[in-house]
Amino acid sequence: MLSVPDALARVLALAPQPLACETVPLSDALDRHAAADVTALLTQPPFAAAAMDGYAVRFADLAPDHPLRLIGESAAGRRYPGHLGPGEAVRIFTGAPLPDGADTVVVQEDTRADGSRVILTGDGPGAPGRHIRAAGLDFCAGDTLIRAGDRLTPARLGLAAAGGHAALPVARRPRVTLLSTGDELVPAGQTPGPDQIVNSNGIMLAALLRQAGAEVRDPGILPDRPEVIRDAIAASSEADILVTVGGASVGDHDHVQAALLAAGADIDFWKIAMRPGKPMMLGQRGRAVVLGLPGNPVSAFVCARLFLLPLVRRFLSPHAPADRWLTGRLDAPLKPNGERDHFMRARVERDGGGWRVTPLGQQDSSLLVPLAAANALALHPAHAPGRPAGAEIRFLPLGDD
């Protein structure tokens, strides 16, 4: 059996170079990934601007006993059109262009206006250039604002807009085809027969994939018939990633591996030293990466979280960050572990300067209630000895709280 790190390395090695790009308006670009560097078309601010409300002056004219003559006003979107000369002041507001000839802004709290005169009453600015935002303080035309592969967050979209862009080139969403197999399954909302269950995996996995930025196609539940599964695989030629759910083991009714081979797929591996999720399969069919997930809901979720989502992120950006594992302290003792890494569903909470990790009591791979209650996966490594309460343990936040 492969170790989890080795399996993940093999999965990610099949991700291609970034997908073809498409250009979308900023309003549709949230959480997409930039397909190319984004360069500023404008300078921000485009002019020297006041950082405070007050008066634009020449620093050399400032003295408590030297009133300045008020000659006009500069407001945001409406600059003072003339030139400020010796002994003059212009009323100015935050964000307004600095008048020609001025080199300093005196905040209004340090002044008193008396008709057409402005008198310095406080300490005033200590040096020329105070309370002014220089042109290009934020960025200049030609500067790189966003790097290729960066996720387009709200702040980055605002930056692109300020830089003069109304649309951006983004990586095409990976196309994922999700094939759920099993005679025992019925769609969500349908009453199961006496020997059936609801296909919760399809709903859960599609949500995970869409949240990660993928485009999901789900043709529905496939019966346990090899030729039907084979034909569904063959019909998935547009997929970048083909995900099968269930039937990945070697039982009499597990037909997925044989159907993949019959449809022309190559299989890399199908066993990982982990629980839940041992019978996960990796392969390739044409340009599509094939992941065969186990049918138990928790096994499917854990495998999707550890392997499928990193694969989707790698499709979107070659610089996609790896999962960030944290370290906390156990809230209760753990028994010694066996030969497989155990990814336990857990609750983690802040505890002083660290994290308190509480593995949930029910760890069966078919149970959805503990999975829905968990906000982390806690790793009990293969062959690890028992651990007392308070011992360190690594965990992967699930980000659902």
C-alpha cells in the first residue's frame, strides 16, 4: 500500500499545465485564478492628493503670526484650477488634488478661519510634504498588481479595478464528471426502497468540488452493471477529472476498476495506507485524471479532501498552496494505532495560545453525523503509540465553522 504523501505526489503529478484561459468581467471573477500577470494601466493615486481635511499651503509660509490669504477650494473630483503663491492657502478635503504650488496640508484642527484669512493655531506640520499622498503612492502604470495563478479575492478585484481593468483573464474551471455507482442508491429527495439508501455522496462531493472552483457534471446514479459503467466512462470525454464513487474495491459487485480498464484507462494504484479511504484508485484516461473514491460517505469525503481538492487547486494554479496542517493538544488519550494513517474526525477550539483537539467518539466510515460535526481531521500516524491527553497532534482544518 502507498503512503498518503506518496499517493498525493502521484495524484498531483498528473495535473497538467494550467488550463486554457478565458476573459470574464470583474463581477464574475471572484475566487477565480488569474491566468496571466495583471499589470496596472493607470497610476494610483493619479495626482498628489490630500490625506486629511485642512488647508493646502507652502510650508515656508507657516508661522503663528503670519495669516494666510484664502483663495479657493479643492474638493474630490473638483480641483482648484489656479496656482497657489506665497502667503496663500486653499481649503482642501481628503482625496482632493493638491493645488499647483502647494507642498503641505495643514489639518483643520491646527487652524482658525477668519473670513478670507487662515491662521495657524496649533503646532502645524513638522516638515514639508505632510498629509499628502504622492502620485503613484499605491502603484504606477506598468506595475504588476496580480501574479498569474493568484486567487482573485475581493481585495484583488478592487485592485484590478483601480488599475484600469474591467475584465481579467482567468483559468478555465476544471471540468469534473462525477459518476456514482450502486444498485442500493436513490437520488436525494426520493424515498429509498427496503434495501436502498440515499446517494448523499453525490451531493456532498459536488458541493466540495464547486466550492474549490470546479465545474461539475453529474449524470446520475449508475447501476452495478459493468457495461453501463463502461459506457458512462467513455461518454465523459470532456472531463479534466473523472471521479467515480463506490465500486472501487474487489468484491463481486465492484465493477468500476474493470470498467475503467475496458474504457481504455490506465490504473496507477488502488490502495493507500490510510483509514478511512484505503481503496482509493488513481488512473488516467486520455487527458483526464481518474480518481476512484470509496463508497462509504466518510471515506469518500476524506479522500476528496486529501487528494481531489488539491488536484483541483493544482489545475487552477501551478502555485496552489499545499494543505496547511496545524498542531494542537489532545483533549483525551488515544490508543496505539495500526498500520495505516488514521484521519480522525475532530473538533478543534482555541485554547489560550494554542488549539485543543477533541477526536469525536464515533469514527465509523459510514457515519455522517460525526462528519457534519467535525471541523478538522486529526492525524494519528501509522504505528503511532498511544498518546496521553495533552500530547501534540497535527490536524487539518476543514474550514466549515
